[in-house]
Amino acid sequence: MDKIQVNIKDVLQTVSKADIEALQGAARASLAKLTDGTGLGADFLGWVKLPTTTPDALLDDITATAASLRENCDVVVCIGIGGSYLGAKAVLEALGNAMGVANGPQILFAGQNIGEDYLFELQEYLRGKRFGIIVISKSGTTTEPAIAFRLLKAQLEEQAGREAAGKLIVAITDAKRGALRSLATTEGYKTYVIDDNVGGRFSVLSPVGLLPIAVGGYDIKALMAGARAMEEGTLTGADTSALLYAETRNALYRAGKKIEILVNYNPKLHYFGEWWKQLYGESEGKDHKGIFPAAVDNSTDLHSMGQWIQDGERTIFETVISVERQRHEVRIPTDAENLDGLNYLAGKRVDEVNKMAELGTRIAHVDGGVPNMQILLPALEEQYLGQLIYFFEAACGISGYILEVNPFNQPGVEDYKRNMFALLEKPGYEKETEAIKAKI
Ligand code: PA5
């Protein structure tokens, strides 16, 4: 199996090899904490061995549930927010058809926002259609997915009847706690468990990500095989790519590069950038520290953010995901009149032009003072995406420990919830309601 690779050549104008190597000890100690559970947040390390410990029987069960949803639904709505949706969305987009042509039921998302128009239009769209629901919430109490589920559950029961609706709903939640668990038990839904020790943003390789990906018709065993290879390589020390990435980004951070931009040259990776932003933002942005994670889709964003990246404040570095092989081949045709002047490209593949845009941009950005790391991904296929997911998760844990934060909690996320509940006068929040009303 080909492997993803990390190339750090184009950061060496900003940090030296010695600067990066100086972090090797800390990175290796951080990796050891991930494997022996002696670091901060050690209760949330279930993801570390998920690829090698997930039984085939669970993958087969998920595949069978997915097959039933594929057979009985024209649309499957995945309800969840943050770590309960971004991983699945990222993989489905990376493997899917760019025009949204589905090989099976159409997969839509809900509960990742509180947009009233979004929900209205979704309900309108689902009217009269055969649809199913995968509702995902580890805590089972998150407001956004709970609202979406209440609406869509009622609609499905009205359209299909209560008994049939119960067979078209799958709940993925905590083993024992939370409102969703109680509801699923009462209604007899098919359920999958999110283990206590797997945090939301590290859960894509659990049923949270695997069921929606399987509903999309993709090979979750190949995805897990890729992740497993990366887990084994990383934990045995045979593959040092996650260590290298963590060391290099921390060396850049210490050299004043406070913002990391994840760059792709393939629109199918847009949501991979969204997943990565959540993984790193929610894991590292603590104690007034942390690299700010941003993402761009090139060449699209070269015509919007390109100016800033080339010429703005020099506090950024880029990590470019470079996809080696494309799935399809499109060649630029010859035109007898050549009014657009493009005949110099005739016969070339579109990807050749894209690769030159990528190389030209990298040289320009490095010349302009923007260090560049490159992650070479052989192709947008299940096994490589599995590798990439585990690579970024492992590097995130290592990097968070180098930064001396707890990468596995998210205390800052609670603040908006407390204020929102106070403003909505949720029972139990009376004191907070009084205090917040005095501020407005
Ligand atoms: O990474 C995380 O833990 C969060 O982003 C959660 O996934 C998100 O807040 C959703 O939580 P829940 O699955 O409990 O509804």
C-alpha cells in the first residue's frame, strides 16, 4: 500500500532542521503519553487504538445497517454537530461525486446549525420522500441536533407511521447516559455506542463516521485498513510522519507563525479542511495558546485569500494536501481559432495545469515568507483517507501535549451554551438568566 508522506523542505527558510529536531524529544514523550495514558485528558484516549481494536463484526453490522437504509430510503439525514458530523461529511465529500450525484440514497445533514430557513427547506424537501435518520450525539443533550431530531422524527412518523419510522431511525450515542439513549431505548431504535473514552472530534473512525460513510456506499473496511496501517506505523515508531508534522508546526509556532492554513487543490477536500479545523481548533486553542487553524480551497481561493497569503502579515504558514492521482482524466482540447490563446495547453490534462498552479503558488508563497509543508496523498480513496485521518489525529494529540494543553477537552464550548440557555430561560438557569439580562 502506498503511504502518505510529509515534506518539510519548504519550511527551512524560516526554521532550521535543528529547531525542528529540538522538539523531537518532546514529540516522542508526547506520543508515549498517548500510548501509556499518562498525559492530560487520558480518559479520552480510546481513539488511539480504535483502528486496530474495532472488530470486523462491528464493521459488518454497520455495513448491514447501511444496506438496509440504502434499500429503504431515497434520502438519509445525518443529524449531528461538530465531531458528530464533520468527519463523515469530509469523507463523503472526498469520495463522492462533485455534482452530488449519489450512488444510493442522497445524504443530507441537519442539526449542525439552528437555521430556521435551513430546517424549513429541509422539511419541505423531505415531504413525501422515503427518508431515514441517523441521529448522532455523544452527550445526547446538544441543542442543535436535538431540535432537528424532534422536527424530523415527528415528520417521519407522520409520513411513514410510527412503527415503520422506528425502523428507519438509527441512534449513535453514549452507552447509558443522555436523553437520546433513553429515547432510543423507549422507541426501540437500532443503536451504536460512542465509547466514553472517544471524544467527538476523534470519533470519525467509530460508528459516528463509519455508518454515514457506509450509507454513502463506501468501503469502510478499506478506510479502517488505512487507519490501521497508520496506527501501527505511528505507535511502533516505523512511521514518523505524525511526529514530524507535530514537531514542525510547533517549531513554526515558536518562530511566530501563529496561523496554519490547510490548503487543498481539490474541491472535494473542502470539508476535510472543516474537519481538520475543528480537530485542531478545539484541541489546541486553550489557556490563551494554540495555532489558529484556517483552511483554503485553491485555486478558487487564490482569487480571494491569495493576496493576503502572499502579501499580508507574516504570521502564517501553510500545510498543503497534495493529491497525486486523480480519479478521472480530462484533456484540454485544441481549438482551430485559438481565440482564447489556450492552444499551448492543448492535449494536457487539467490536473497538469492544477499541479503547476500548486507548484507556482508554493514557490511564490515561500519566496513571500510563508513556510510550506506538503502532505502527499496518493489518491482520494478510502485507504488513504483512513491514513490521513489517523495521521492528523495522532499529530494533534502529540502537538497538544507539546503545547502543554489538554487536547481532549473543550471547556470553552460551554460558555456560549450557558449564555444561550440563560437567554432562553431554560429551567435550572434562573440565576444565569438574571445575570445575563442585567448585561443587555
Ligand atoms: O469534539 C467534540 O467533542 C464536540 O465537537 C462534539 O462533537 C459536539 O459538541 C457535539 O457533541 P454531541 O455529540 O455530544 O452532541
